[in-house]
Amino acid sequence: MVSERQLIDYIKGAAGKVPERVEGIGDDCAVFGCREGCKQLVSVDTLVEGVHFDLTWHGPRELGHKAAAVNISDIAAMGGKPCFALLSMALPARLDFAWLTAFTEGFTAELKEYGVVLVGGDTVASPAGLLLSVTIIGEAEEGRILYRSGAGVDDVIMVSGSLGDAALGLKLCREGRQASWPQLTAAHLTPRPEVALGRHLAAAGSGVTAMLDMSDGLATDLAHMCAASGLGARINADWLPISVSARQAALDLEIDVLDSALGGGEDYRLLFTCPAAAEEDLRREVKAVLKRQIFRIGKMIPGCGVLLCGRDGERDVSFQGYEHLTR
Amino acid sequence: MVSERQLIDYIKGAAGKVPERVEGIGDDCAVFGCREGCKQLVSVDTLVEGVHFDLTWHGPRELGHKAAAVNISDIAAMGGKPCFALLSMALPARLDFAWLTAFTEGFTAELKEYGVVLVGGDTVASPAGLLLSVTIIGEAEEGRILYRSGAGVDDVIMVSGSLGDAALGLKLCREGRQASWPQLTAAHLTPRPEVALGRHLAAAGSGVTAMLDMSDGLATDLAHMCAASGLGARINADWLPISVSARQAALDLEIDVLDSALGGGEDYRLLFTCPAAAEEDLRREVKAVLKRQIFRIGKMIPGCGVLLCGRDGERDVSFQGYEHLTR
């Protein structure tokens, strides 16, 4: 089987020359001019039963929430304001109307929370599992959009919250232990897109140079940012924000919490860079305005790839996160 | 299992109040303001292996063509100009790189033919069949968009080409007789969206009042137009444009060609209405400019539902086309 990156590279080549008005291909969203001073952002994400979720532990309302949230997160990842959504469902016959109404409630409630209007979609039969494909359309003022390609040498690398919670939550669900660490389970079942923070970081004067949302795990998402920016990254294992719950659960599950933080995926935290001189102001402002903490985890360096510095030295962890097609 | 219409009605209710700037929900595309004098059209359609296509006879290049075409057709259905596409693929491991490149070639070639730029998408693993979800974004000048709700009493009902070819083509493929009537097989494998005609019919002064593209069969698609317009329709069995190939193949396959024309689906012809007084000019103009014929099949009447008049009297055929969830 071909890897996702190989396939996407091939498709990009086959798609041919992209007109000047279109940017962001390979970013979380495609970006194109919509009117004077305004850009439109658009993205699509598909969730597959048995790959991205399991209905034995993912309730319909939670799944509806998540299907909306992970797509809204793609708009947040570039600093945009989410506006419209389309929902395409491939439905197996075993799902009854009660399931579908609960799913719809969760989906539309999450959209409403972020001011997103459901404008279309389609429903088709699926002979096997459930598939949910959500298209999200957002807006941003021109010049206030953050791409993953903007990081500079010596920029500090920051993340917006703890890493690995969602991956550990998934493991707990798989073992039927949802109740043990509800914060971790919730991180997997009902992630929260960081729209307000994304808007703030993309605002004029923030100093932020590059951004994305982490869906495939830090090791892979940061490697994407490095490749797009033509740089490398050095991150420090001791600096990674790992929650107390994650540490406890990892001990209990007998897995390395660092592996979850680096490779787990689905945290939907923002990963961003800014010049070292801007870090202190940014940290203070985010704290004052959004009552949030942000965490420095490393810095951008010349070269390529993601180096992890730990107590036992340095190793390359590039792309050791979630791989969609070859795992 | 709930019907597609029931489910969509429920979702519409749950989605809540739609802002004034958004129109077209329930049409082929959602429509929203983009800039002064310009509207944006957006639609998503999912094709499911085993439901919408079968890889034993649908070659990768043809499938790529079709995935693009049926989505472009949704923009054509409202008179818009297709601009951007996003492709989401849920891929089973059995598809190799050669298959994927041929699919991509067919998909991007079809997009290019209509000036559509591929701006994004995603690829995920599928544990069962292949799913293709395409989002298409188009534009149209304000006031030049045709909705399915605009038909008036006594308007004539017209279609842009022969009906039932695709359904018969599918039957031929199923029986391994692709070569017998290649025109019918092609109608199923590689349908052609009617972008130029749609633009023409939506132009100022055309007189056209309502339009859609036929994906589920005349009986269902016209019933949707009737419901949206608050009217009924009377169509004449003898007036339906049915190709000579379709008649021959239907005889050979021992099926009623009228059933294929009414309920077959996937013809992707335009169905539209205009006042009787405008018909002659429209017909002449379409012939002169696009070298195309258009066909009158009936007229809009007070009431509701679709009446078919044949030699043995009149019968209600509303919604007797393709039903996505309950068949």
C-alpha cells in the first residue's frame, strides 16, 4: 500500500498548476480569495467506522460532536472563523432513527456553539460501516491567515495544551475503562476545537509565524510544518505538556506516555511558532484574554526533520505519528 | 430504516434557523453571498462502492471521471460555474498505486475540462469498500441562479436529453455486456455534466423558472421540483425522450424502457421549466448556440405529485425513482 504522503504528492502533481488566487494546498485548509480583503478557507475530513471511531464506545451524540469539532479545528488551525458546514453520511442499515437523531443533535449543537450553519450534504447507503465526511467553510481577513510554511529559524515551537490525552483516552475505551480517567476519554470522544485561540494567534501583531492543528500526533504534524517551512525542529522531551491523568493512565496501561504524546494523534491542539522575542508577550496576552496557558516545546533549526532531545540523547522522530494508509 | 427524505427533514429541523444570506438548502447546492453581485454554490456527493459503482466493471479512469462529473453536475443544475473541488477518499488496502494514479488522472482530467481546480481533500483507510466524497464549489451572478422551487402553474417541463440510458447501461454492465450498446454503458460509466447548457438556461431573459439535474430518476427528481414549487406535474409517456439504443437494449433485457426512463437515475440531464410562451425561443436559441435539442415532457399543474399520462390512462409516479436508504 502506498503511503498517504506519496499519494497526496502524486495527486498534487496530477492536479496541475494552481491559479494564483488559490493558496494553502497541503495546509489544513485551502485558501482562496472571496472578496476584497477577505479569504475563504475550505477543508474536508472523513471519519470511518473501525478506523476513526468505534460505535461500541462512541455514542451517537459524542460522535456528532466530534465530526463537527475535528472539521472546525481545521479552520481554527489557520486562524479562521468557521461559517458553513456540509455533512455527507454513508449509513449502514443497522443504524436506527433514534441513533441518527442523537447523532444529529450532537453534530448541530457543536456547529451552533461555533456559529456554524449546516447548509447541505447528502445521505447514501453504506453496505459496510458508517462514514462521515464533513466539509467546512470559513473566512479570514487577508493577511491574518497562518500557514504551516511560515516558521523561521530559531522560532520557538509552542503547543496550546496537553499532548497524548486523546490517544490514551482511546486506549481506555478499547479496554472498557472509560470511567477511569474521564478527562482522557473525553479528549478522544469529544475534542474541542481551538477557534478563539486560533483567531487570537492569527491576529495582527501576535508575532506567530506558522500554525496547524495536531491530528496525527506531534511527531508527524511538526514534521509537516518542518517540511513546509524548509527547516528542522528540535523538541525537548521534558518540555512536552503531559497531563497528570495521562501519566497515571500510561503507567497503569503500561505504555510509554512519551509515545502517546508524540505519536498518538487526535489531540487537536494548536501547534505554532513565533520568534523567541515575541514569546513572553504572547504567553501573557493569551493568559490575560483567554485564560489559557501555552507551552514552549522546542525551536526551529536549520536542516530538516524533527529531533527529540531526551535524557538518553537525541533521536529523529519525524513522521512517527499516525499514518492513515499503511498502518 | 428511515427514508432519505425523512432523515433530511429531521436534520434540517435540528440545524435550526438558517441565516438570510444562505439559500438553496434542499436544492442541488447551498447558495450564499460571497461578494457584491456574486453568489457561491457548494455541494457534496459521496459515491460508495457496491452502491454507486462496482469496480469489476468501473475502471479507475472512468470512475475518476464520474466522481468529478456528478459533482460538477450539481453546479450546472443551478446555472453556476464550477470553480474548486475537494476530494476525500476512503481507500481499501487492495487498491494499488497503478489503480490510484489512473483514478486520479480521470478525476483531474474531468475537472480540467470544466476549469475546476482541485484545492484539497483527504485520504483515509477504509476497512471495507472504496468511498469517494467530492465537494464542489462554484459561483454565479446574483439573480442568475435557478432553484427547484421556481416553477409556475402551466409552465412547460423540459429535459435536456434522453432518459434511462444510464440505468440501462448499468444493467448491461451487470450482465457483462458493456460492448453491446456502448452509448448506454458510457452514460453510466462516464456521465457528462451540462455546464454550458445550465449557464445558458440561467442567463437573463431565458425565461427558465426552475431547474435541477436528474440523479435519482425523473419520477423522483420531478417530484422534488413539484414539492419545492408547491405544484403538481403532468408528464406524457409518449413525449419522454428515449434513445433508440435504450429501446433496443430494454427489449433485449426484457425490461420496460419506461421504468428505466422514470426511475433509473444517474442520467444527469437537466430538468427545467419555463412559461409556454418562452419555449419556442428557448428551443431555437439552445439549438443555435449550443447545437443541442431540448425536449418538452409535460407541464406544471395545480396540486401535488407527478402524474404520468400513458395510453392506459393516468397514474401517480411521484418518488418512484432511486431511494438511497430504503431500497
